[in-house]
Amino acid sequence: MAKAEKIQKHVLTDRPASQRKIAEILAAARVEFFTNGFSAATIEAIAARAQVSKVTVYSWFKDKENLFGQVVQTEVAHMRENFVPENLAEKSLREILHHAALGMLDFLLREDRVRLERILAAEMTRDPAIGKMFLENGPLRMAEGLKALLRASVEKGEIHSDDLEASAEMFAGLVMGRMDLLLRYGHKFKMTAADKEKRARRAVDAWMLIHQP
């Protein structure tokens, strides 16, 4: 994860043309990785889809591992914005968690996400490093952001937690329940906006009750 973060900081530049090129490469890489998984995706295919040379891809992202890490980080970046501790200055923790829960449900139900996780699960039996890359740049990165938010809330006296990691894990568990497992094995969920709202509210209510100071 640290390596991917280092590359991201390196490639971010104020030049609009460079920003557009980076975005195009990431968009192309996302399609290739989400469609074919990590092992079958190639820099050649990503470069062709982005209409750039392989040299251009390597100049920005160094190797396929770092590019994959950046794609996963980009996927969760919007949700991680919910967990910035500074958000507590404008919104209550309950509001933040409710919005985050809705975002998690939307992400969870995406067919391309389910397909990617199925592919990665098969790939990591051959190469465990693939699973490690995904976890470090995605779910574990999300968990670190949530723990930072919860730590700030504890310091403000809004909630009580003597184990932030367990509290963060509990929140994800209350929101997702068994949905992740069922989706991975082909179960279809049809959730309306009202269904998601109800599930998110119940999850947050239960979590807040457990963590009341």
C-alpha cells in the first residue's frame, strides 16, 4: 500500500494535460482489471484502451502492481472522503456514518465489483500477493480511514470504544451483513433506495447504541 501511495503522490501534477492522461489510463485500467482480473490484464491492453503507449503507462505507474493499487484506491476514494475527521466539524457522526453506509451498499451491489472479487479469489490461490494488494489498497485502507474518524469522535466524547479496529469492523458488518458472501455466490438482491435507506439507518442506530459514551 505504501508503494502505491508513493506513486500516486509522484504522478499528481498541476498540469491539466497530465491529469487528463492519468485519468484516461486509470479508466482504461479499471475496465481491464474489473473485466479480466489482475493476472489476465496486460499493460499492452490498458495502453491500447487509453490510446497511449506502454512507455507512457510505465512512466506514470512504474508497473502493473502499482497501477492496480491506484485503480483500487481510486474506487474507494469517494467513500473514504466520508471518514475525514474534519467532517465532524460540520456533521454529526451519525450523519457521516449514515451517508457512508448508503455508499457502501451502492458499492457492494455493483456487478462489476462482485465479478472482480470472484476473479481475484480464484487468482490468489495461485498468487497470494494479488489478494494482499487488493486488501491493502481497498478494504484495509477504508478501515484505516474509518478508524481515524472514530478516534476523533472518541476524543470529542461523542462515542466510547476501547477497540477502534473492532468498532470499524462492526460497522461494516452491520451494514453488509451476509450480503457480500451471498452476492459472491450468485444471489441477487433487489434493493430500492428506500430499502437501502432502511438498512443503513438500522445499521447506524445499532452501532451508535453499542458505542454510546
